[in-house]
Amino acid sequence: MEVIILPTAKQVACYGADVCESLIKTKPAAVLGLATGSTPLALYKELIKYYQQQHISFSQITTFNLDEYVGVSASHSQSYHYYMKTQLFDFIDIDPGNTHIPHGDAVDVQQEAIRYEQLIHEKGGIDLQLLGIGRNGHIGFNEPTSSLNSITRVKALTNATKADNQRFFGLGEYQPTHAITMGIKTIMQARQVLLLATGTNKAQAVKAMIEGPVCAMCPASCLQLHQYATIVLDQQAASELIMQDYYQFAKQACDTLFTQSGEGCTKSYG
Ligand code: PGA
């Protein structure tokens, strides 16, 4: 696990965007796993900028989103279909046919989850999976106690998650109770994972993910078992970590090596 602590949320977004940019430059037909929520918004803005400055093209890129609410149509302003369209897809040269998000309004949502999981495999798997983390340690909508071996399926949302998302739905409006989400195994099969977290409200979950035991009560802790997981934090999200000094030292040592050897550093320490 690589832990990067940066002074500000803006730098976290830029770091994440740079990781995406490098992948797209080296593999123009990469498969990206995308996340929604407030955390990746700034990263998507950076990617749009890189596209507009002609640093990267998404014309051959395929994307798979982590999740979608059950019972919410693609045109609903709180659907993750709508989010992706309005926050990223409408502003880049991606082929809409290459963007995939589970259909939360499918007649048979269980079958939709199976189809989605199969499609990820048919497209060769995910090269880089972007993640946020919930205050309860969830990744995607894999709530605490999710099987660490789960694949894409329908999950019931916890009260904590529903409360966190309540602000997005109008008073009296239907608020989803379930979601179709990639499973933890699905996420773990991505060849590279990049989790971003910012703000003090994530500090406890971040501590449990990085320095706690691997356990289903903190689904994000499964990333301790991933061979190529990078966690990028601002100082607030990192504030509860007891080994902050070590992470900073390891990063500096790595950057020095990188400068001296001219080789990429992200894989050089675990
Ligand atoms: P947030 O959500 O980015 O809106 O904080 C992250 C998550 O719940 O995974």
C-alpha cells in the first residue's frame, strides 16, 4: 500500500488526475473504473482540462462506474448516470458506447448485476480503479460486513450512507435504499487502485483502512491486500494516522530515488 499525504484537497485531485493522465498516455485504450461522490469532482475537472489542452484523448477509453442506485433512472438528477454525464462525459471525447454504469432501473436488478460483472471481464478487466471512501469505510456501496470476496450485486444501504446522501434528495422525494455495486473482489481485481480521501470527516475511516486490521467492518481495509494500491490523502484525512512520519519519509525517499534513477517510483515500495 502506498500512502501519499499532500497539503490540500486540490493537490490530491491533481495527483489523482496525473495518475490517470500517465495511464492514458501509456495505454490509450485503457479501461478506467470510475467513482462518483464529491471527492472525485475536482479530479474530473483536471481531466477535462488535460483533454482541452490536448494532453490526452479519451477516444479509445472504456469506463466502468462502481455503482448506481436501484430504482433511479439514468435521467434522474441524482443518478450516477447523470453525474457522470454532467461532470465528465459531456466535456471529453469519450464514445458514450464505451461508458458503462449499472442500470439501477433494470426490471431484474440481480440479473443486471451479473451482466455488469461479466461485461467487465469481457472488456479485459479494469486497469485503474478510482475510489472514494465512505465515513463508514465503504468502497463503492460495499457497506460494512460486505463479503471481502463479493462481486457485483445488489446491496442494501446502511442508515449512515442514507443519512450522508440525504442532502442530495428533495424533501419527501424517494431516496434509494439499495444500489447495484461492484463487489470487493471486483475492485480487488483491478490492476491498479487509486483511492482519494479528503477532509477530517474521513480521518477515522482512513485510519481503519490503512492501520486497522483487514476486516469486513471496514471494507476499504481489503486494499491492504492489493498489490498496487495508492491512497492519496490531504492532511485532514490523514490526521488520525499514527505512522504519518513514515509515509512522508517513504514518499520523500522514493521521490529521491525517482530523481536519481529516472525510473517510475509508484511501484518501488509496498
Ligand atoms: P464522497 O463519498 O466522495 O461524497 O465523500 C465517498 C463514498 O461514499 O465513497
